[in-house]
Amino acid sequence: MGNILRKKYAPTKPHNHTPDIVDFRSPHSDVPLAITSLSTTESLSGGDDRQIALVDWSARTCRRNWAGHTGCVNSIALDESKDTFFTASRDCSIRQWRLNDTQKLQTFNGHTLSVSSVAVGNGYLASGGRDTSVRLWDIATGQCLHTNSIPRNIVTCLKFFSNEPVLLQCSEDLRVRLWDTRDDLRLQQVVIN
């Protein structure tokens, strides 16, 4: 946090201080819904205004904006190379963008309802949405490799295990699912509360 804050804070007593808060006007004209960190000073955010913004927290400015979705931006995932990023939208699409300019690289279509989450890991892109499906994509070709759908499995969040062929998924049916990405997105385990 030292890079973000202009003023260094040196408390006289441990654990007895109020942290400085970096706050400035949002680059979005409507509710921000998704955010991911690029570094200790930069983040990407997306929202109901269908825009993606690159924010520099240390300079307290919006450095770049991307536009192209026709629905709100629900989720953002940074590619493993950190050269590109992916956005999931209520317009039922996923888009890949170049980070150093505002160019859209490709669009991933296949979901029939809002795409609520995207995740990148192990060379793959995963997506999930309100259509109860989880999809695994080939990033290079944009082709959907595998799709799995379970009734009432409205996907809310996805994350890859680091260096493992496992995708974690949360859903509105109060379950956490583990998917094996090596075997046609085979359901590995369901955790019930």
C-alpha cells in the first residue's frame, strides 16, 4: 500500500491507527460491478455503464477506457501473460481485449443468458452464467472446448486452482463445485453447506 498512498503513515502504537483511504470519483457513469488488480497501483473495473476502465490509483486518474459490450460488465479476468484481459457481460458474450490499447481481440459467444463470471488458468478461459452452464474455451482459437450444464446451477463465480486442472465454481443453489478440466469438464465434487 505504500506505493498507492502519497503520505506515509508511521503509527506510534501497533494496530492502533486508521488507515489512509484512496478515494476519488469513479470512472464509471453507473454502478461498478467488477474489479481486478493489475499491480499495486493499477486496476481494471467494469460496470453497469458497459465500460471497462484502467485506473491508476497512485495518480488518481482513469488512464484508459474500453467500450463494446451492449450489456453491463459482470466480471474481469487478466490473462496469464498480463497482455490481455477478458470481460463477461449481460449481453451473453465474453470479450478479449488488449491491455496496452483499446483494441478488442475476439468475442466468445455461446451463452444464452448473462455471463456472470470468467476465469483464466492453465492456458484456458472458463466462463459461467445464468444459463446454468460452465464452459471451457481455447483462448488461441476462441472455440468452446467443453460445456457442462446442471439445472438450477446459476453460476456466480469461477476460479482456477493454481497449477492444477481444477476449476472452482460457486452458484445460486448454495453449492461449490469442482470441475476437472482434463476430462470434458467432468464434475469432480460438490460441496454442500
